[in-house]
Amino acid sequence: MANAITLGRMPLLFIYIALLHLRNPVIIFWCVPFIILIMLLDMVDGMVARRLNETSLLGSALDIAVDRALEIILWVVFCHLGLIPLLIPLIVITRGTLTDAVRCVGTCNGESAFNQIKNPLGRFLVSSRFMRNFYGAIKGTAFAVLTLDFGFQTLEHAWSSWIHPVAVLISWMTIVLTLVRGLPVILEEVSFLKKPL
């Protein structure tokens, strides 16, 4: 059930993207709660997994893979629509590729991604429920405000002149947090890889 919810986010994402490309302001404004729903489903799949005792290494890997795909696709789409600079998706793709590559080592040893971090500060930044929820909330806010921004730009409404800078600012705040949460993963895994076999 939890894995079905996780995987179900992908078709919803592609529906959302298709709706944005209709460039109909009314539909775009309806996409704001739609993207919030897609983001909230990330919390729901985890709650369902814990409640039904369906937590597994596969579920953990799927959750991260879908999150990563969803995040990269959205940043690329927002860049394509001219809402954010190209540097943002480039940073996200680089950070995601590096962290996922080094996490593969721990996963091959049977450890889920969030259990691989041993340093207390790194564990808080990467694995704590608070930081995961906070990161999800700021990322969801960025995607929702960018959608709202696109709606007002499509309308050529005067409000877009102040919504756009806010959307870009929240996007950069999200990117800073993305880097802060990715750094402990890379540092810890690289130090692990240096150990002799």
C-alpha cells in the first residue's frame, strides 16, 4: 500500500505538468492545491508504511527515488517555464546524483539511506523527522508559490511583479537547505569509503 502511494505520485506529477502547459490561468491556479497534495503524499506514504508495518529497504529506496525524480523534474519544468534560473536545477541534479551514488554503498550493505548517517549533527540534518518534514514543507511551499507565480504571469497580472521575487527567494532557500542536508551524506560516506576492506 505504501509503495503504491509512493509510485502513484509520478502519474499525478505528469498530469500536473500537462495542466501547467495548457497555460490556462484558472487551471494553473487549481494546480496550486494539486502540487501541495502531491507533496503531502510523501508524508502519507511514510505514515502508512509505519502504521501497516510495511517499512522495508525497498520502500526506503523507492521513496528516495520518487522524491528525487519528482524534485528534479519540477525544478527543470520551472526553469523551462522561465520562473527560476538554470543554476537551480543544475545544483539539484548534481547534489542528488552525488548523494544517491554514495548512498548506494550503504544500501548494498543492507542499510536504509536514513540509517547510514552516524554523526549526530548529520543524523539530525538528514534523518530526523523534524528536518525531513521541514525540508518537505519548504520544498512544497516553493513549488506551490512558483505555480502561483506562473498563474499570475500567464494572466499578466500586476501581482506577478512581487510574487515572482518571493517565489525565487523561497526557491533559493530550498536549494540552500538541499545543500545543507546533502553535505553530511557525502562527507560521511566518503570517509566510510576510505576505510580499508
